[in-house]
Amino acid sequence: MAALRVLLLATALATTLLACDAEIPEPSAAGAETVVEEIDAPAAAGSGEPALAVGEGGRVYLSWIEPEGDGHALRFATRTGGAWSEPRTIARGEHWFVNWADFPSILELPDGALAAHWLAKSGPGTYAYDVLVARSADGGETWSDPVVPHRDGTETEHGFVSMFPAEDGGLGLVWLDGREYAGREPGDPGAEMTLRAARIAAGAVEDEALLDGRVCDCCQTDVAIAAEGPVVAYRDRSPEEIRDISVVRLVGGAWSDPARIHPDDWEIAACPVNGPAIAARGERVAVAWYTAARDTLRVRLARSTDAGATFGEPVGIDAGAPEGRVDVALLESGEALVSWLERAEDGNGLILARRVGSDGRLGEPVTVARTSYARASGFPRMALSGDEAVFAWTDPVEPSRVRTATARLAAIPSPD
């Protein structure tokens, strides 16, 4: 695993260099100022790893990690009525796995309960860590003891979690699982990262399932609830080192076989640390992702009109020099809103967002924030609430800090 990580960093650097000569048609600063408004975030200095979720009535949840003493704390706040609440603490600990790409999350379940996950070290290895999940029945005032959704007991990687509400009121989870690395040397047959799922109900782990036996090692997963059930998007990995985006679906209580969304045919012998994002409204599903197939950097969007069973041809979203780190949402109008990180002409980073019509036409991009493309800037997040989009990202300038902004959907240009 360690050798693989070194290789992926070298590959990521090479991929980044490919973008240096691209010219980006940046939106005007004046236009960005009128569309996107930064709002004070409740996170303290040193904070990072933000995540967003939307609950009943459009309530927005923001979670993040802060340093605390010799350890860390996972905190959250809610946004209603145009302001963030005072932060509350979900959990704290001294032996957590805190990483720019593998970050905690929070979710409101249909019964109003909250669920949150974070990561804790399970052994001395760099990537030996477990997933911990807790639940709150009182709006986040108190939290249950954490539950570990995987029961293999190996000191290997377990992370890149996506949570979703199960049909019977339980909590569903998918994650990347490194148990097959236990006791094997890198390169040994069977030493594969896997994609697994489970359900937590009444504090008990049930229905653990293997969804894919060979996937990319450290790209985020994502899940959306479509008309027929959850659809999970992730970066797959073929025996030939093709690392394209696939989906699996939970339909009628059974998980489908993996299905590739589009044959980018990105051959890369290391993980690019750049997972997909998915959104759904009924039968409509949209997936956004990053690829560098054939040495061409792209952010792409593909749509499904049959609850994720099949997808149409993708359209290009980026402005010419993308770093990826995508997010996506579906509007009631049928348009998609996509956010991503782009390399700016001055060598820094831009968080951009643009609307995409159901016919693939593109609206003009808007600048959400100017930031860095370095790992310390993390993965910008986006959520829709009523008539506005909410954004969260990590400002890596020391001390780092989570920042947030909003934009009125009506002010983000629609396709012509």
C-alpha cells in the first residue's frame, strides 16, 4: 500500500503538470461578486474536511473537523433562516485518521434522526483505520456510542464512506474496504481494494455485502436515492488498470452487478484520488467525474432517465484545466448544477460552478471562490436548499479554515 501511495502522488503531480499550459476563460470578478456571497462559517481556525447535507425543509448541515488538544473533534452546524447555528460536537478523540480526501459526513434520516461517520486508527500502519458511525435522536444534542459497520477486524483501510437512508428506517453505508490486503504483500494475487455495503439498524450491523471485488484504492464514493432505490457511483479498476466510473444499484433488495457509465478508458497505474459525484430526482440521475484519459484533463457529466440503469453520452463541463474534485446536484427544472476545482491562469485554484441543461447545453461558469489546488484545499462541497446553492471548502492558508458561501440559483446563468 505504501508503495502505491508514492506512485499515485507522482502520477498526480504529472497529471497536474498537464494542465499548466491551458488557458481558462475565467468569469469576471464582478460577475462572481454579484452571484456568490461568502458567509461566515462557524468553524474555528485549523478546521478542515467539510461536508454538506440537506434535511427536511431544506435545512443544511455542515460538518467539519477541528483540532482539539492532542486530538480532533467532529462538529456540525445547521443553516436555517439565512444563518449558521452555533456548532455542536458529534465526537472527539486522539487517534483519528484525518485526511484531506477521506473525510467525515453527516446525514438526516427520514425519521429526523441524524447519523454521522468519522475515521479512527486501528493499528500502527499509515492506512490502518476503521469507520465509526454514531446516531442522534435529539437533533445532535447527544450521540450514541459508535458502531463499526465492517466486521473483518483487519488493520487495513476502511473509508471513503457514503451514507444513505435504508428503506426500513435503518442506515445504509458503502465504503472502500482493504481487508483483502491483510497478510499479503503489495502485488500479491487477491490483494485488492473492494467496495462493500452494510446496513445499521438498532445499533446492529446487518446485510454486509461485497459490491465490487476490485476498485480504485482511494477515490471517493457517492450515493443518491433514485426512483428504484440507491445508486452508488465509484471509480472502478479493471485488471488492465482502466479506472473509469461505475455504478451499482440496490433494486428490490438486491445489489446489481457493476456497470461502467462511459468508456473513458483511463489507464493509470495508481489512484488519482478523485471520485465521482451523483444526484437523483426520481428516474433522473446525473453523475459528474474527472478523467485524464489520453492525457486530456476533463470534468464530464452523464445522465440517466431510467433510475441509473443506463446512461447517455457525457458532456464536458470544465473550463480547460480541471483538477476535478467534483460535486453535482439536480434542479427541479431538469438542469444539473456541477461544481469542480479548476487551475487558474495565475497558478492558483478556482472553485467553479455551472448549470447544465438536460440537453447538454452549458451555462456560463461562475467563480465560487479562489483557492489553492494543493491537497490542503481538500474537496469543495455543494448542496441545494430551496432557491439557493450552498458551498463549503477548506481555505488552506495557515491556519486553515472551513469557509462557506451561497448563491441564488436564479443568478447562476442558465444555458442559452
